[in-house]
Amino acid sequence: MSTAASQSPSSPLLIGWGTADITPPEPVLIFGQFHGRLPEEPAEPLSATALILDNGTIRTALISCDLESIFTPFEPPLRQSIVNAVPELANCTIIINATHTHTAPEIIDYNGYFTATAHEKIDLPVMKPQAVCDFIVKQVTAAVTAAWQNRQPGKVAWGLDFAVVGRNRRWTDTKGNSTMYGNIAIPEFSHIEGFEDHSVNTLATYTPDLSLTGVVINLACPSQVRENDYRYSPDFWLETRQLLQQQFGQSLFVLGQCSAAGDQSPRPFYDKDAIARMERLRGQSQRLAIATRLARAVADTVATITPEATDNPILAAIEKVATLPLNNLSEADAAHSAAELAAFEAERDAEIERLAANPALLSEPRWYIKLTTATQRANWHRGVVNRYRELQQNPNASRNFTLRSIRVGDIAFLSNPFELYLDYAIRIKARSPFLQTFIIQLAGSEGYLSTHRSTRAGGYGSIPPSTPIGPEGGDVFTAQALNLLAELNSRNS
Amino acid sequence: MIPEDRKFASPRRVTLRDGREVTIRLIETNDLPEMIAFYKDVTVIDGVYYRGSPETLVAGAPKWVPAAADNPYMVCLIIAADDGSIHGEAWYQWRESDKSNSLFGICIRPTMQGQGAGRLIMSRLMEIGDTYGPPRMNLTVQLPNTRAWKLYTSLGFRPIHEQMRPARADAPEMPEFYMERVMGTAPKRERKPLQVGWATTDITPQRPVFIPGQFHGRLPEYPAEPLTATALVLDNNEACSAFISCDLVSIFAPMEPKLRAKIAAAVPELKDGAIIINATHTHTGAVMGERRSFLPPGFREKYNLDIMDSDVYCDFVVEQVVSIITAAWQNRQPGKVAWGLDFAVVGRNRRWVSTAGKSTMYGNIGIPEFSHIEGFEDHSVNLLATYDTSDKLTGVVVNVPCPSQVNEHEYRYSPDYWHDTRQLLRQEFGENLFVMPQCSAAGDQAPRPFYDKDALARMERLRNQNQRLALASRLTRAVVDAVATITSEATADPVISSGLKVTPLPLNKLTVADVEDAKKEADALAAVQDAELKKFEQNPELVKEPRWYTDISRATRRWHWFNGVIERYEEQQKNPNAARVVTIHAIRVGDVAFVSNPFELYLDYAIRIKARSPFLQTFVVQLAGDGTYLPSHRSTLGGGYGSYAPSNPIGPEGGQQLVEETLTLLESLYNK
């Protein structure tokens, strides 16, 4: 599939913003760790934010959700629901991304923390998967509908600044083996594996008289400072929104995008005590410290670019399906995962039986940890076993992914469904024909896309269970992404 | 020793590593025959590092032994076996009048070396010295005598300055360190409220000097932005330390020993503390030293060029820096310090790796062959702030892993972005603010982005900033934010202590291919030099042409660079364990520590040090010396400028040793 459109605008730019609360009304397991978590503390509201840009010929939308991923079972019904609610958006490119908060609900039918069997045998005190999906689809659709209905003439401007937020989270030992997280204060530590990108790309929207109405903020860091909390939370995006709304007014819309950050997180490896001390002296939590840096970068950018705001930007969009080869798997990979799968399935089934036999156990604190961990681990290894089988039948087995790209003036947004390692984004940014390229990861739910150097070194994020697509697929993705951007550029230049 | 004082030095039985028991005792006049036997066994090389050749020792023994036994201003110990034979001596003596200028010596019989005998007799000597004798013990150790280095430093000796030992009958002139140990007899110093002293001066050359930083030389064509040196002294009576930062590309080898010797003479009180002297690595400073010479020997004189002799510039900088360290000492006022950390995106990694695994410094990465940026970036800004007693900011030490080289090709003297940073900080905090820049480990960093270049340039244009000002603005904001946060924590009573380590680091192993490549390059460059020399001989008027020196200076510098490979290869052929001795200085101020190295140190090493340092913040200070690139292991796999033989006298093995030695030093400072 390939759709494309370009134009010279015939009418003024219309800008519409909408937002909606997507905090589940009833308990849903929180996604982001191998074990599930049920909320134990009051939620910090999760939200979805939508921006529509419409110049009469081209309409396009950006949607950001405080979710861990744009889960596979959720995306098709959401896109259908949006088109049903706003038929004018049919055949328009809509990029839907997750902020990758690790404190939001899962939306995964029966392949998530609880299997269909678990739901059958245990009276689980959680929303049914379909109900979660329906609720969030309804809410996001409401945000998009509101954005459509609220469209007003306006202007856009773009800019770039820096904030130290995302930190590389993989380290390599003196033997060349990599690990995600952990203590690097050991003689075996050699180096931090990859790079860090502290760019903050901003697209700002204004009323015709240059009152700021919203900002799209793109940075290479997932929203997971408090990734182990037992409550719903957008993590650092909550404080970022609050600070920006304090500065620019409560009606400001803030749309967060996570750039390529598969190997990034908001967690430093060194100077940890020194950073914590500065936060303590400033009366800040780590989240607030990050939000402060981020909000300042955005405020500085806005102050700089506002005079450049235009109501006549080129708008264009292209989406294409990229076919990426499955990651190569060895017999040993498959054998290892098969053994793990069997063990975790046995553990999972035993746990289901134990809980089914004694429902009183569900009153115990965090009764679900063992079950959800076993289930998720089994899911993780099942992926390897299934992919290996597929590769045996077809050594060229591949997966199709839709890449979406939107041009706004001199800049472009480019989405991908992965937790994309940063190196890929640098390759794309360096070769992109656009002044700024906003890479948007997790516009989907496809797991890590690791680099060659990371794959050689292994470790979580760069081993077969983590990586349905490997670095060869990453190379293909990079080439396809650049082709897409070049095409987008050529159609308007 | 006089008889009544001999109670301070009673004999002691000790056990050597091989199990032998010996006695360490004071020398006696009747030890003469056995002493002569001992001296006869001294090796020539041990004699070089001691009082003289075996023959000299034997000849002088009849006079030396009775004097050593009876001199009231001397303690002389010997190692005596149970059969009466003597296997070593160690001694110190001092001037009667003021107990100053003590001398020291040690010599061990070859058959007892490697058994711990040297350490045992030295330890006993120090034990006695801590209760008897002068308050300070001095010695000299020759640079090649690395075993002695280790022993003396482990016993608490610290180098005061480097000097040349004059040639003797048995040995040529050789470099040596003058070392000192404060003995237990020294009066205890009481910790008092902190005194802080600052001073700064201009070190811009008064006449043209070549600008280093590129292979080709540059002579100034535009008015200078003043190059400066800044000094900070911290003194709480119990300890004192000093920092000096210079707008130079490095602390050139000819400058440092001269400077340290003159500082020791001008401010003797600083002898007990470390002094960290660093360069900001501006590529628009001025050059000094033969190794950095841009012209062949005699060229300047032959054509009567208006270029200052780099030795003269060296002397000028030394005088200027000595004047500010003296002023900083004299200006000390009661004050406070505080420390903190913030972030500013300044240094960017400047090496990229191709899909074939080859690394390159700089260049265009907007190509399909680009795989990734090789290493890491560190946007920490470490800050030490000083205040007067009413908490008014008086100065800042700003440590950032980025060399000062935005406009690194300019033909004028300039501190580069530190010029703008100083101006912005002074606008914020007052014209009297002192700003001391330090470059943290940044061998693979530069203030130059690989991507988003147009977007960054546009933001700078919209802000009416040039790239230097943009960097300075970010840096200034980080400093201002940190100061606002930490001022309430300022203390007049920080722990101040210092230490140093002198350690040999192995030379990077060179292959035949390395040296052959280097020879080819050096030969070709020598030919270019010859052709250039002929060209000027035929037409001396050429020296009046604009930038007449570009080709000859490039050929000269590059020849030196490749010839370094040839020299090191030959050195390794003679001695596979050839090494370079490196001095690491460390200064503790409260919860933070500064630790220096002489290299353009790749960032990975600093992360290793910071991660394992016991201090809250560790300010790694690179180019506190004349060193060049010290590449990481991963970067040498990719090669390229900065990470291949001509760039790397010391390689990744030496780099890891530097890390370990640095951490040992930091641990010792922390546990003091």
C-alpha cells in the first residue's frame, strides 16, 4: 500500500487540538515489566492528545497516548473508530504513538498477562481485554473528534533545543558483553555501549495572533522514571504538561512523542548521587527535574521560533509498507527458548490451578506476580519458537510494517512501530532531506530493533526473544525510511 | 647519631620474603670491612642511581663509614646478616642550623633485591625519622628508576618539581624529581577556616608566535581575544592546593617543570599540596617547545623572521603564571566553597564508524556507509564555586568535557568559547568574577555536531548567536542554575587534601607495518621539507607572501608526528617494556575531587573513573600536561585519526592502567 498526497495550500491552515482522559475506570494490569501490576494508589490521569493539521487539501493527524505501546489489538479498531467519527480523515495519514510510559494499562486480548484460560478459570478482578480496548478507543476517538471540531485558523513554527533527559541504558564489559542497566562501578565495566541524543524537537502551533495553542515535543526518551510504580501515570510527561501549562496557560495542548530510544531511558549510569543531591536541593523529584529541563528547552525554542510562525506551511504525507526480514535465529536460540517456554507454561498453568482452587488467594497482596511473570516470559519465548519454525519453513520470512511520514513546512515526522535503537535515528537524521526529522517510535508495538553493535554484544533488548526484527531488518528499515522521506521531499520541492 | 640518641634507633629483626632473617641497625665504625665488601658488589646501574660507581663507593668508604656512624645530623641504617655480612644501607642527613635541606640515600646488594629489603629498611628509616631529625625529608629520584618511584611514593614522598641531575663520571645528565616527605617531627597543622585566593593574567604573546592546533602553523592576522591564565588557591592551614588553567592547547612539556620549580620557590607553602595545571585546549593559543616546532631548526634565524622564539614565550607564560599564583596566595581571604552538577550540551562525539567498522574523526555522516557515532557524550557540567564570607560569589571552576575549539582554524589568538562564557558569567555575577575552565576527558569530543547542523545553525541565527555564543549561553545557564542551587550549601570548612601518583604507562605496541607506514610518510614529508627549504633558499622574498609558512610548517609538524612512531618503535625494540612516566594529581575539596591526567583522554575512561570514584563528583581534568590522544579500546578497533599509531604513544592498555592508578589515588584521598 502506498498513499501520498501533496499540494499547494488553497486555504489557510486550520489547526485542531483535542485531548481525553484514558485512565481505565476499573483495574487493568499495568504494563511495562515482566510482571503485571494492579493500581494501588490513586492515578495520575493518563491522557491521549490529538492534533489535526488541515489546509483544505491535506489533512493529517498526530495522536499521542500515555500508553506503553500502541498495542496491536488496539490500533486497527482505533483507526476504524476515528474514520467512523471523522470520515474526512479517511485516507489521511494519522500517526499514533505511545509515550512508552511503563505505568499504563495493557490492551492485549488474551496474549498479555492473563490467558483466556486464566480468565475462564479465575474470577479475575480486572477489566476484560475487550472492555479496556473499547474504552480507550472511545476516548481517543473523542480526542480526535474534538480536535476536528475545534479546528481554527492558525500558524505553526518548528525548532530545536537540548535537554538532557534520555540516557543510554546499556553498558559493555571488557569482554564485549552488553547488559541493560545494572552497576557499572566495577572493574569489568568498559564503556556505555551507544550514544545519547539530547535533541528536543518542537512543533509549536499558534492562533493567528501568535498566541501559543499547543506543542508537539519529540525527544529520545521513554516516559519511565517511575517504571515500577503500582499506579497509572504518564510519568514525566505529567509534570512537563503542568510546567508548560503554568507557563503558557492551562489550555495549552502538549503532545509527547518518543524518538528512537530503544537503548535509552531516563536513568543515568554515573553521577547518580550528585544528580540526586541537586534534585534534593531544588526540591525536585527526578521526574520534575527532567520535566523542568524539558519545559525550559521547549520554552526557549518557542521564544526563538514564534516570529517564524507561518500559516502557509507545506503539508504532505506518505505512508508505505516496509517489508523487513525476520531476525536470524539459530537452532540453539530456538532450543533454549523452547525449554524456557515449557518451563514457564508449566509454571503458569500450575499457578492458574492454584489460584482457581483457592480464590481466597486473590485477596493477598500482589497475588498475580508469579502468574503474570510466568505468562509473559512464556509469551516472550514463544515468539522465538514460532519465528524459528517460520524461518525453517521460509528462510526469507518477513514482517510488514507501515511507516508513516508527515511533512510540515521544513520538517518531517517519521513513525515506526519499534523500540528503535538510537543509532538508526542518527542515520536517518543525518541523511534526511528535512531541516528537522522527528522520529517517532512505538507508533505500534513491535519490540526492540537492535543495532549490529548491540546484537553482537547481546543482553536484554538485543537478544532473540527481544528482537523479532534484527539489525539486517534495521538496515532495510533505515533505507526504506530514507526513501520515504526523500519521496516526501521531492513531491514538494 | 650521637650515642645518647641511639635509643631512637634500636636494632630490629626482620624477615625477608625468602624467609631469611636479618637485622636492621645503625651503622658502626667497625662495619668498615663489611661495608667495603658490600660496596664491591654494588652494580654499575645501582651506582648510577646512588652516590657513585662501586669503585667510588669503595674508595670513599674509609671516610664515609665513620662519618655516617658518628655524624650527629645523620641516621644511617644497614642490613646485617647473622654472619656479619652487610647487604644494604639507607640514610638521611640534614643541615645542623635549620634542620632543612635533608639528604637521603639507599642502596641494596643485588642478591637481596626483590626480597622486600628496600622497603623494610626504608620503613624503619621513616619510623625513626618520624620521631627524630628534620621535619621534612628530601630525596631525588631519577626518572628511569621506576622501582624506586613506587617505593618512595608508597612511603609518602611526593615530587616537588622536576630537575636535571648534572652529568657525573659514571652517568650522563638525566631528568629527576625532587621529592619530599613531611615527617612526624613536623609541627601539626591545625585546620582553620578556609582561605580562598584568585588571580588572573594575560598570556597573549606580545610578538607573533605560531598558533598550534592544526598540522599547519598559523600566525595571527587579526587582533587577539586575550588569552589568559587563572589561578585559584585553597588553604585551610591544614592543607593547601592550587588550580591553574591556561588558554593554551596543552601544558607544553618545556613549560611545566620550569613553572612548578618557580612556583615552589615563589610560594613554598604550596609544596605540600597538589597543583593542577590544565589547558583549555583552545586551538587558537600560542605554541612553545621543540616537539611542537612548526619550522625546521634555524629557519627562523636564517630568514630573520618576526616570530618570537617559543622558549621566550614559554618564559613569558611561566613568569605570568607565577605572578598570578603568587597573587592568588597573597590575596587569600576567608571564604567558602560549594559544589554542584548540571547539564549543558557542549561537547559532541567527533568520531563515526562505517558499516565496515572503520572509524573517522569528523566528516560527513550523511552517507549510506555511516553506521553509528563511535562513542558516548557526557553533558555534565561540574562546578566548584567560591564565595566570600557573606556568600557573594567570587569565582567558579567549570569542568566540561569539551575542548575549546569552535573556531579552531582561525588566524588569531583566542580562548574560543571560554571567552564568551567568561563574558556572560561576568555579566551575570559581576566583572570581578574569576572563571577557571577545565576540560574533562574529551579526546573524542569537540564542539561540533554531526547531525541537525542546519537546524542548530538556524536556531543560532534566530537567536542572533554564533556557535561559540550558543555554547557559552548553554554553559552559562548550567553554571548559573547550579550556583543558585548550591550557594546555601557553601562551607568554610571543607576537607582539603591532595595526592599524586607517578606511574609508568606502557608504550602502545607498534607493529612492523606501523613503523613502515610511518617511515614512508616521514620520508615523503622530509622530501617536502627539503623542497620547501630549497624554495625559500632560491627566493627568500617568499617569506613575505601571505601564509608563506603553511606547507613547510605542515610538513615539519607531520614529520615530527610520524617520526615519533619510528622513535617509539626503536625504543620498543631495545626495551619491550618501554613506558612513559605520567604524573596524576588529585585534589579533594569537601565531597568532590579533581583528578588530572596529561592526555587528550577519550571519554570512556572518564566514565570508568566517575562510575567507580568514591567521591560525590569527580572532576576529571585532561591536558594537565603535554599528552596527546589516549584512545579507548573500542576506538582503536576502528582506527582513524586519534586512534592509530601516530596519535597514540600510549594505547588502551595504558589507558586502563591510568584508570586503575587514578582510582587508587582517589581511594587513598577519600580514606585519608
